Amino acid sequence: MQSALDTIGRGVGRLYAAAFDLLEWPMLALQRLTGAQRIAWIFLLPNLVIFGTFTFLPIILNFFYATSGSDAILLQDRPYVGLDNFATLLACENYLQPNSCERDIFWRAVHNTAWFVVLQVGFMILFSLVTALILNRDIPFRGFFRSVFFYPVLLSPVVVALIWKWVLQRFGVLNAALEGAGMPTVNWLVDADWAFFWIVFVSIWAHMGFYTLILLAGLQSIPSDVYEAAEMDGASKWRVFSRITMPLLMPTMAVVIVLSLIRAVQAFDEIFVLTGGGPGSATLLILQFIYETGFAYQPRLYGLAAAASMLMAVVLLVLTLVQLRATRSRAEG
Amino acid sequence: MKSTSLLSGIACALLAATSASAAELRFACYQDGTECDAWAEQIKAFEAENAGTTVVVDVVPYKTIVEGLPVQLASGEGPDLARVTDLGGLAKYMLDVTPYVKDAAAIEAAYGKTLAWTRVNGPDDKGIYAIMDQQTATGPFVNKTLFDQAGVALPGQGATYADWAAAAKEVAEKTGTSFAVAMDRSGHRFAGPAISYGAKIFDADGKPITVDDGFKAFAEQFVAWNEDGTVAKDVWAGSGGATYQDAAKEFTNGSLVMYISGSWQIGRFGRDIGDAFDWVAVPAPCGPGGCTGIPGGAAVAAFKHTKAPEELGKLIDFMAREDVQAAVLAKTKNIPANQALQAKGIDYASATDDEKAALKTFAESLAEFSPVAFQFQGYKNNRAIMNATVTRITQAIVGESTLDEALTRIDSDVKEALAAAQ
């Protein structure tokens, strides 16, 4: 039996070596042709082509759409309008009062997105951190709870939204439970404030498992001897948390903040299915505005949608750079 | 060697000839009930009559037709034909199949009224672009069992929206039903009562004015009904943007007294309600401006970018045939757009008595609809009006804006959309 396995192993090894020998000659020829320094570009080429075609080219196309008008989709049919689309979006008497803006729905979406980002990212990181700290301790059924918190991340956003819609609709599970307990029911998704609360809540529920896992990995990478030294020095729990855990967790936290920030600004699918942006425009976020302006309304204002997406990209870029700078300063300081 | 070459030559020639005559047409079809299944059945007969032409029926969701198809067509892609509802909006992509049909005059006689909705190139445009396979009419359905249980009589012919709302509210209160009245979240549905309240929608030159005293009067009434609970707030306030939302589920499960929707729901209600309760379709309620719903429907349209215009023309010609339409309509339980079939009537053999009565009510009411309603349906940018209506009226309902602000925004939204569409 052992000798048969050895024979198979040797056979596979020879095949493996033969496959690489076949590649060796063209690779050597390529290296001679390009030089050792430039061959890296050859290896990067497939990725650059794909990345260029599906990421950079759409960004450039987006710019052309943002600076052209009409409802035509082909660029050659679209007249150049300069910055008119941006001017339309930004025309406003008072940015804090969307009704005073030319594109009031856009500014409602901006306001909603800003609140959503602040509340969703803030509370999600807080809950994720607390959960990670608890799951990092030696508690009973730790493995089970880690799975439980991660499980919603595996669900499709549409499934998440449909589950919660079933819970929150007028005759849904939550109202049935409240009615059963003799309490007044609420039309959760028709009341603007409640609808906004629930999109934040559902989004946190769906995504916190992912960030909890990252923070948990960060917590586990902190060397235990640092904690042992602090314990020997008689440091309080709060002091250990604020002077050891948090500073050493900051690089991981920076990743979590940047990722969750970007994801919150890009939130769309769950909210679109759960509330459709309503009631009215109470839960309409920027991405839905872009989608509806570009694809759902007639005529389709691709230019305006492209301009809005460029403004959103600029905001995201600035936020990311500020965050990275802050993290770097902290790490250097 | 020679014989081998000869055989190869013949084989190549045969292959070339076969591929030259073979055409595959892709048909993007959405269905409220069984429309695509009925067409697939008829298309088999077409394929048998036209050897070498195959038609692939792709059943797609309505959202794909409304949102995805226009983008595909704008970029010169998409199916050869599709079942669509936005006839005016998509007209610029449609193929005139007149050169390929056997009897254009017969098609004109049978479908001229609805073909007009696709003719956007001026008064001289006599093209055949799409064949309507489902004429629809908007109007109310009523849960008659609830009226009987409450001991409230159904308002009769000529009853106003206010009469119906009061009656439905009384029924809801007496029977403990959740909702008195609901109307689909749709600018198309809103337009019917608005015109009944006196909205003119267009000026004398056919340009949209949208908001006038009649439009405002119904908007005020509708917002007030949402506020006082006469109308189910969930339907309009429960969504954002211009998203479509119906209340068919509420009607079929008996929690709604009166539902303002349209004839395309008949098959669904027949199937889903069964014997659970009695339901009837009633003629469009009246207002100071008349008693009208909005006509509409779905049509199978041919598109310009097809690589097989002749085969596509033949297929549209086949679909326009009276016997083919009669077979499809009998199965789908829809109102015919074909004038001859309207006169003869369709034998809805599989329809229940409730379904037959509802089909008769809608078909009769269609003849009474206001000319403004037909003008609205045929206007190529009507979706700009519909979208603005839904978005802005909802804002007024949920308190994001006053009704006056909402009406001003409807006006400016429509003007801006029309400017962009120029």
C-alpha cells in the first residue's frame, strides 16, 4: 500500500516538474527580452487590463456622462453641458433645508445618508467592539456565539430585508407580539422616524458580525504578556482597556472604520427592499437617488446621476484620506 | 476524390442556405397572469407555419421591462420584440413592420385606436409598431360580501368618489375591516380620479399643464383621505420615490373594502379569492369633471435593431390575427384591443362568473372614458407626469412638504423632465 502511494506521489511530482519545465523556456525567453525589472509588468498585465476595463474606464465614462446632457445613452448623442449637472445638484438657498434646493430630493438623500453614516457606523463599531471584547473572553459556548453573530453576514441583503419586512409590516410579527402583550401597535415602516431607526438597526444587525470578527482577530493579536505586565502593576480594567487594548487595536479599528464608512455611504439593497426609500423620502439614501435618477425615472437623467455619483466618490475619497491620515499620525505619534 | 469534394461542396451550400433562412427571434415577455404562457402556445403554431424561424420566449419581471429594457434599447441592444406598456416612451426604438404584413389596412381597422399611442412622429405616421394584446381600464373593485355584512347598499351608477369613500368607510367600521379604500401607488391610477375631478392635464396645443384646479382638487381630497384613514396610508406612504405598490394582497385577504386598481387584476382575483368572498368591479366613480378611469394595456412591440425584420414582421402579423388574439385573450382573461373582437366578445370559457362580470364592467366603462384619459395614455412622456405625481403627492401625505409645495414641484419636475427629453 505504502509503495503504491509512493509511486503515485513520484508520478505526480514528475508531472508537476514537467509542467514547470514546459513553462521555463518561454519564461526565460521573455525575461531575456524584457529584462528582469520589466517582467513584473508582464505578470501584472492581465490584472491591469481587467482593472482598467472594469474600474478605470467606467470612472472616465462617468466623467463624460456627468458633463453631458439629454436622455440619450450613447456618448456621441449627448451634448456637452460642462458643469451644469453639478450646478443643478448644488443649487440651494440653504443646504440645511432641502426644500430650498433645486434638487430637494438629492439633498434629502444627502441629509439621510449623513445621518445614516453617523448613526450606523458609530453604533455598529460600538456594538462590534463590545461583542468582540465579550467573545474574546473565556465564556461558555464561545464558538457558538461567534457563529451566531456572524450568521447574518452570510445572508443576502434582499433576504435580510424581506425577513425584517415580515417582522415590521403593519400586521407583522412585532406588532402581533405587541398586540398579544396588550400594547399599542405601531406602523413601523410608515412612520418616518421609526422607518429611519429600523434601517439603521437592520443594517447594524446584518453587518456587525463581519466587523466583530475583524476586531476579534485584532484583539487576539495583542500579546498576552502586555496584559500580564499590566496585571502585575495592578492596573485597573479600565486603564488596561484604555491604555493597552485600544491603542494596540487602533490599526485594526482604522480598517474597520474605513470599511464600514465606505459601506454605509454605499448602502442601498437592504434599504431599497425594506422601505423603498420611504415613507416619502425619509430613508432615501444617495445611492438610491442615483439609481432612480439614472434608471427608474423617465426621462433617464444619466448626466445628473453621474454627477451625483462623482460627488459621492469625492466625499468618500476625502473621508478615506482623512481617516488614513489620522491613523498614520496616531501611529507615528 | 472528386466525389468527396462534390459532396463537401453540396454540404456547405446546404448549410449556408439553411443558416441564411434560419432566424431566431427573442421575445422578452412579462405577464400579470398567463400572457407569456398563452403566447408561447400560439408561437408554436407560428413556428410550424414559418419553418426556419424560431422564437425564444424569455419570461421576465415587469421591472425588467420598465427599467432594464429602455436602457438596452437605447444602446442598440435587447430582444427583437417585447411585451411593453410604455408605448409612447419606447416608440422611438420600434420597427414599422408595415412592409412585412399581409394586410396593413385590416390591422389599422382592428388596432388603429391603440396603434395611435405608438405613432409619435407626427400626424403622417401610419406605422405598425406594436400589437396590443391586453386592453386595460383602471377602476375600482369592491368586496361585496363586506357590504352585505354591513348592510350598506352599493352606491349606484353615477355615484361620486366621495359617495364611495363614505360607503366604504362605513362598511369598514361596521365590519371591523382594516382598510376602507386603497389605490395603487401609481401616477397612472391617480390620473383617472384627477381627470374626474376636472384635471385637463394638457392645454389646447397638447402640451402638459399637469397641475390645474381639477388636479389640485383631487390631490387635496386624496391627501385628506390618507390623513383621516379613509385611504390605506401604507400603500402610498409605505414606499419612496416613484416605486409602484399595489394593494392586491390586502384585497384578496379580505382586509380592504374598495380597491382602485384595474382590469389586469381580474385573473389574479379569480384565482386567489376563489369562493372566499364575493367581489365585483364597479364603473369608475364620478367627480365634477366626469366619471373616468385611464385606458392602458400591454402590446407586443417590434424593435428596429433586429437582424430579422422580415421574420419579425411576419410574427407581429401573426400576433395581430383575430383567431390568435381570441385564443390568447380567452386564456389570459383580458379585454381585447382588437375592434372586431370587442364587438363580437370573447368566450372566456375558463372564467368564473365574478371574472366574467368584472370583464364586462371594465369593457363597458372603457367606452365611457374621457378623451383626456386617452390623450394622457397616448402621451409619450406620460411617465414623467406619473413619476412626479407619485413622488410629490407622497411627500405631501407624509408631511415632508405642504400640498402646495408638492404641486409646485410636480409642475417643475415635469417641465425639467420634458426639457431633458427634448
